[in-house]
Amino acid sequence: QLQLVESGGGLVQAGGSLRLSCAGSGINNRAIGWYRQAPGKQREFVARASITGVTSYQNSLRGRFTITRDYDKNTVYLQIDSLKPEDTAVYYCNTWPPNTNNWGKGTLVNVSS
């Protein structure tokens, strides 16, 4: 079981940016994904990075979201630019594909219009 901790969320105005962090020991040896769950909706895939850093994104989010890895810091980041109110959600990281046992508390991103 991989223990991951998300951080970096907050309240931000539309058009702003945030960088979310996902940290955990052993993370460098796993493909990692970012996911989000908006109020009243199901959790959805946002982006993923392979062990070697190859990335993939949900098509509708491509261009505003960037996933990167810092192997020295055992951290995977999700940069979100040009935030929109519809980006409001709890953001989670997990392995790719996701493992039920790895879901953490997530970090809340709240975008005001």
C-alpha cells in the first residue's frame, strides 16, 4: 500500500493558478495519476505520469493542466492554469491505474468567479 499526501489546494479566483503536490515514499517507482471529484459528481481522471515521466491528460483538460515529477523530492505535481469555477473539486493522487487502498484525503481547490 502506497501512502500519498496531497497538498496545495485553496481558494483562488477564476483565471488564477495553483500547483498541487503529491508526496509519498515509493512514489518514484509507480505511475501516478491525478483525479478530481466535483460536488455531486463522480471522481474523474485528470492526468497521469509514467515512471519515466511520460504524461497523458483527459482530453478536455489538455492545455491548462500540467503533470510533472520531481524524483529528488519524491513528489508529483499538478500545475493548473487559467482556473475556472468548474475546476472546483477535491483533487486526489493515486497510482495509475488507481488502487482502492491508496486514496487519501485529497486537497480542495475552490475557484471563485
